[in-house]
Amino acid sequence: MTPKTFSVDMRRDGGARLALSYRAADRGGIQRLACDIAAADLVRVVLLVETLGLQEALGAPVAAELDIDGLQIATDGTGDGIRLVRQQGYNSQEARMELATFSCEMSGITEACLARAAESKHGPVLTGMLEECPMPEAIASVMDEDGAEQVYHVIREMALLILAEEAETKGSELARKLRAKKRREDAYADVCAALDALSAAFLPPVAGGAPTAEMRRRG
């Protein structure tokens, strides 16, 4: 199935409208798959895109999937395609598209979500803390300097999205720490721990030494 058009239009509330026109193998004409995505779910889609980008850049298998309110987004097994499955009651639609097309369309959405996170109530403080955190050992020990900086930049973006959302959650312990100046050091420790955890998820510690890994440059 070859997609004709794909778009993700962001809305003022932080959500978006996803639409894909495609030609199904078992039907004539052009089909349309469309759905609304809530703001919190859109952040999850952006994190999926960031994950796939890091996997590709690091030379790791490009594979991930996400289920959000009647929509599944997943790699198709080739490493080059994305499969979208829309479920509405007993009706189901499935379409495929190139990963490059999906990532390109999502690039503007990623920047918009990052801007919203940075401008959120605790966004400026979190951004400052993330910039002050030392590079996690999981990155510094296995990559050359340029590659490590590129990976660290993406991981900081992912951490900002996750932490900003956590801080906005009602009853958030992180938010309480950020509000109390006396607990800012505790909040800073949590931020650094989040970076370490994200880094380890992509670059787990290597036993017996620190071999270098070159970042695969796209483009």
C-alpha cells in the first residue's frame, strides 16, 4: 500500500489531527485513515520518533511500537517502514508508509512539543537542570565526542518531554520538589537520574572496558 499524502496538524490544545491517504491492495480507489490525538498521546508519538531516530543513528535495529486510543503505530519489520492500524469498534484500517516520510512530517511536531514543554510551568527550571547535568557514563564511555554530543542532545529532549509532563501531573512529587527551593537539589538529582535511565536504555554499560561507537549520520 503506497501512501499518497500524510499529515499531522497540531492544534492549540497540544493535540493533533493525523491523516493518511493510501491505496489498499484489496480495495479500489484511495482510502483515508484519520484520527485525533490528545496532547499527552502526541508527546508519546514524538518520543517514538525520537527513539527510532536514535536507533537508526546508533546502528541499532529500528523497531518500536505504540498503542494510543484506537491507533497503533509500529515499525513494519523492514526498518524502513511504519504501519498504522486504526481500530474503530469492529472496523479496522491498516496502512503503511516510509519511515522517512513519517519522520519528516513529525519533525515540526517534535519542535512544537519541545517548545510547549520548555514553556510549561516548570519547563524553564527543568531545561536549566538538564543543561547542567553531566553527560551520563553510558554515553561518554562508548562514543566519540561528536557522536556523544549528538546523542546526548536527543536524550535531553526526550527527558524534557517526559519530566515536563510528569511535573504537570496532579500530586507530582517532582513538582513539589521543583516548587520548594530547599528541595531543588533533590529535583536536580531526579533529573540527572532520568537522563541516566534514558541513556542506559539505548547504550547499556559495556562490561570489561569502554569501546568506542561511531554515530551513524543520516542524510
